[in-house]
Amino acid sequence: KQLDGCTKDILDTLDLGAKIGAGVLVRRTKSPEEHRRAAVIPCVVTAEALDHEGIVRGVALAISKLGINIVSLETTAYNAPVTGSPLFRLEARVDVPQGVPMSQLRKTMDEVGQRENLDIDVKTLVANG
């Protein structure tokens, strides 16, 4: 059977994952057009802390468990101006489905912040959010 480019890429990725001992998760997602049609509240989640392992995983896993789509996620590592301590900043643009209360997202992010020792903030990108 002839494979299309996407299927071949997936199989190549799975093969590479097996070779290096990495876990690879592959699943179908909605197209960008479907996401844009859905009724969502666009938000930005920011987190800052002393740099340590697990920040991205902790934030992304919590957002995912709420069924919230991460549209983009950017990270920056930098040194504190006076002390030179390694700092980390995460900014995630998320689309919150209307069925998920903003209070639930904020509470969940507060819990992640406590667990991971993060300064974390959630802001809506709409005027009435």
C-alpha cells in the first residue's frame, strides 16, 4: 500500500522514537478551521520562576486535562539582572471552550503555580472576560 506524505512522516517519527527510546504520541486533531469556528475565549497564560525541570510539562498537562487547546507556547530562559540566577518565562496562548469556566482555569493554574513554585497569571484577550 502506498503511503501519503503525512502517514510516512508519522511512521518515520515513531521509528525514530523507538530507536532513541523516546515516547511518541500521535493523534488526530481538529483542523485550524474547525478550531476557529468553535466558540472559545482566547487567553494568555504566563508563568515565571527560577528555571527548573518540569515547568512546561506541568502547565501544559494541566491545560490539556481541562480540554483547553494550546494555540501557541513560547519559552524564554534568561539571567536575573542583579544576581544572574537562571530564570524561565512561559507564555501560552490558549483557546478556552465556552463550557470551561474561566474560574476553573485560574484555579487550576494557581494549583500548578503552588506545586511548581511559579508566578502564574491568566488573562483573557476579550474585553468582557
